[in-house]
Amino acid sequence: MLYDLVRGTRSFRRFKEDEPVDIEILRKLVDLARLGGSARNVQPLKYMLINAPEVNAQIFPHLGWAGYLKDWVGPEKGERPAAYIICLLDSRLCSEAECDLGIATQNLLLGAVEKGLGGCRIASFSPALRNVLKIDDELKILLVIALGRPVETVVLDELEYGGDIKYWRDGDRVHHVPKRSLQEVVVREIVDM
């Protein structure tokens, strides 16, 4: 069950924009995020939850989408995110939180998939986004999580040793993500005989 949930937690970039994500679901996803581990238990991450279409429309132009897909500027109208969670670092508590951010966002995205949603971590955004969202000076945007009911299929492909790691889309708009084999990533097994 956990294996299937992890396998299904992909970066989805096209959504049913007209299907809203309830604010209570966003709160539950952030609750999963906050329950994860935190370095030194500082818990410096804060979150902004957005499901208002008019604010979503203001956020969208400030985001970069799918760097490997050079001819794609992002989801078209009707396939844009129905909600966003903005992951923030409270600089009054510490100066970095990369480990915390990875744990928190994985918990959040696992929860999203369990609820029939999909999401995408977006680290490419315009500095002007902080002004659009009127974010306080002591809070730094680390990631934008785009959320909604996916309208795309994402599949995992076994990556041949030395093959190209770049994700791609086929003629049917199926998103392919090459993954290194288990054999390639396990460098040594020390087994009790």
C-alpha cells in the first residue's frame, strides 16, 4: 500500500482547474507536513494556503514549469492548479530548512495523492510573487506547491544505465519520468550470513 502511494506521488503539472480544493483539505495536508521530522526540532516552516481562483490567477504568471520541456510554458487555461500551498521559512527561527522542506513536502504530496489530488513542487518563481501575496519580510518563499485533481498521466520508465534522466511527454501527452534502477542506486549490500 505504501509502495503504491509513493509510486503514485509524481509531479503532476496539469489539473482540473474548475474543481476546487477545499480549504479543509489544504489544512489537513499542511497538518501532515508539520508532523514530519524537523532538524533540531526547530520547525521553521510556515505555510500560506490558497484556493481562491482570482488569487490563483495572480500567482500563475510568476511560476516556472517543467524545465526539461523547452517548448512548454506551463498548463493552459482550464488545466492550471486549483490551489497552492506556499512553503515559507521563518527566518526568525533559522536560516535554512532544506531537510525539513523535503520531509514536509513529501508528506504533503503523499497526502494529496491519497485524497485523489496531485501536486508539483515549484522552485522556479519570480521574486515579485512575494509582493503579489503580501508576504512579511521575515518569511522567505522556499517552494510553491501547485495542487488539484490531475488530468494527466505520469508513468515511470526504467532508465537504462547511462541513459537520459530528462522527463518527457509522448504524442498522447503522457508524462514519462525515467528512474534509475534499484540495482544502480544500491552501491553495496552487507548481509548477515
